[in-house]
Amino acid sequence: MTESEARNALLLRAFELAPPGVVRWTDDDRAWASRAAAEVEGANASGERFVARRAQLALERLGTREATVRRAQRGTDWRPWFGWALPAIAIVAGVASDAIGPSRHVNVLAPPLLAVMAWNLVVYMAIALRVLLLRRTRPRSGILARAIGRVAQRAIVPGRDNRGADDAGDASARRRARHTVVARFAADWAQASAALTAARSARVLHVAAIAFALGALAGLYVRGLVFEYRAGWESTFLDANALHAVLGFVLRPASMLTGIALPDVARLEAMRFPETAGERAAPWIHLYAVTVALVVVLPRALLALYDRVLEHRLARTFALPASDRYFASLLREHSGEAAVVVVVPCHFEPTPQATLTLRSLLDIVFGPALRLVIEPSAAYGAEEKVGAGPASAPSTALVLALFSSSATPEPETHGVFVAQLLAGTPAGGELVALVDESAFASRFGGGDPTSLRRRDERRHAWKRLLAAHECRPVFVDLERDAPTEAARRLREALDRKIAQPIPE
């Protein structure tokens, strides 16, 4: 998947996971996008081609309704002009800089070009250290990725909502919700493209370093055509013998390449400022120019070439996060593979009507190819034995921990049950706690204030228990709720698990 295709897929993902009413995109639109992509790509197309084509077609339709779509695409585009603007500024700065100091004397011991070379050597050491650390540790989203995410978010954040709103409060709430959708996409894209962005930025910085060094040398040679520079040295702590050793270490490779001999100790003694006027600086300028080429230009050119090749490869080899429920469901939809949902009741047996409602709502969420597995209820004292069997199969898309709201949540039983299911859920699968309120409603009644207060207290107790396991419950009445309403709550819970809080 290419960079553009991956960005479109993540952008559509952000919109399709938005809460209902935030964007003009319905379930019918989702179904149309899938059908159209399947018709265009064909049944034998790979899953990635199907997802890429679906995102392209969907965004074309969505872009006619939501101006944020085009703003998001433009805001996250790489700016090619940055690749030549920064080197152009660097070469101008290099030419404008006085590479040999304010006077016409060249101090062979401490020319500014030596500082340029020293800085580049520090950069090479930092690059080598980073490579070693990345081999030993897991790569993480760094400062660059977070900065790109913030810049992208500011670039694509929606403007005023032009839709007719009943009141300013509704319009403001809708804008905030859209801002969250855009911010989610910006953060996801910054993380997904962090390696590509780093390669591009590194390439531009390497070229800029070469440009600055060449600009400084060009300015030095141009000024040398109209001014005579004299080379010498002075030092408080070094004598001619020590200087001879230092220059031999720094300039020996350039001397061997150019054939310009380095001075001996006696000649260096005769160049000392201010006792002497020094000697013609042309040979020294040639030596330092070759040294700069060896230390700065050549290594930076090789690094820039490496980053260019890496950038080219990364821009064409984006991989879908197959463990992501959103993409996994699209891939299953394209391949016709059944979504395996495992329901594990805890301490109770759902009634036949509850089972029918459960099947109907899961059909709505996962489609008719659903394969539902209802495991035997976990008995009291046997909570540590759950998590094996179908729930831990690699093909499992969702594990539903089914509780009855009539039970008082207890960490020693229900908490252990959830922990065991979490440990047994396979990679790519998800765990959701479904709390059936049908028995509780039958026992305590429905809409009177006392019953509602009891229901809210019980819900709060379940939320508190499940929050300790980072699991958010879905409350449904499997005896009385319509399957469409229960499916909406489950889908929202699944989408919230994907749309996690935006990283700072």
C-alpha cells in the first residue's frame, strides 16, 4: 500500500469511527463503498487493494459533503518545496558566512571550517548511537512524530460549521466532535508515517549540511580571488611541536590526496602570529577544502542517498495494521471469512430470548457471515479456568464477557473472570463486557425514580470494577431492547476501543 493509499485508509477510518451525527456518513454509505470497491477491484484482489480502493471511493463521496476531508488530505501532504528551500537557505548562509574570520589572516589552528567539521562528526556519532539503541529497544514514536502530528492537526482542523444548527451550543458541540475526529486522524497518521517523515527530514538535513559546507567553501574561494589571505597560528598552550601533531592528524588525508606537503616544525615556528606575517594561505585553503569534502560532503551525500532510498521504499510499502478491528473487519468482509465471536457467560445462563437478541445484534455488527460460539457458563469458584478453548483461537474477532446486572460485581470472582479472559484473548481479538440488565429490570421494575437510581448505582459498580481491567461495559436488556439499539451500543463501544485518547 502506498503512502497516499494508507493515508486515505486512516482518514476514512477516523470518519467511519466518528460518533453518530458528527459527519455526513451513514451505514448505507459504508455498504456502498464496500460494494463499489469489490466491483472495481474484483473478487480476486488482495485485501489491501480492496481497502485502498474503498477508501479512495468513499473519500470522493465524503469530500463532497465534508470540507474537512480535502483539508485533511492537503494538510498531511509532504511539501516538496521544503526539500529544496532549506538547502537553498543553507547555501546562501554558507556563502554569506566569513569562513576564515573577520581579518585576512587564516589561523590554521582554529578556522571556522574546523567547527563545521567537528559538528558533523558529532552528528555522525549521534546517528550511530541511535542505530545501536534502536537495535536493542523497540522503536517508539518520538519527538518528531508528535511534532508532525500537532502541525498536521493545526493545518487540518475544521473551520466554522456552516450547517444549519438549532442553536449555537449544538454547532459548537459538533465542531468540537469534528475537531476530535481530525485530531485522531492526525495522531494516527503521524504515528504511521513517523519512519517515512524521519527519513525525509534526515535527507533534507543532510543535503542542507552539504549545501552549507559548499557555500562556505565557495565564498572562501571567491573572496580569495580579490583578497590576499595570510596563514599563520597563535596559541597560549600549544607550541610548534604540538601543532605539528594536530595538523598531521586533521590534514594528513587531504595532504595525501592533493600532494600538498604539510609544514615541518621549523616552518610552523616561522608562521607564528604576531611575530611573523605568516605565509600565503592558498595551500592551506586547498587542504581544508579537501578535508571538508572528506568529512562533510562525502559522508553526508552517502547518508542522503541512503535516506532517499529508504524514503522511496517506505512510501510504497505501508502495511495495514491487520490486528486493528476496523481493518480486520474490512479484510474479512472482502474475503468472505466469518467473524468468530465467542460469548462466555459468567455465573448465569442467558434465556432463549436473550440468546436470540444477542445473535441478532451481533449479526448487525459483524454481518451475516458471523460464527457465534456460546461457551458454558463459568461457575462460582471456576473463574480461573476460563480463557481456554474457542476464546483463545487465533481467528477469534471478539470475546464477549456476558454478565448479569442482578449480580453484585466482585473483584474476587468477576474481576478474576475478566482478567483470565483478557489473558486468553488472542492478538487481533478484542474483549468487551456485555452486562445484561433484563433480570435486574424484572426484579426492580422499570421507569420509576427508585428503580432508575438502583440501576444507575449498579451500573456505576460494574464500571468501577471493569475500569480496573481497562474494560468498558456495554449495558443492554437482552429481553426487551431492540437488536438495532443494542447493536449500536456495542458498535460504539468497539469503536471507542479503537479511537483511543490522542497521545500528547
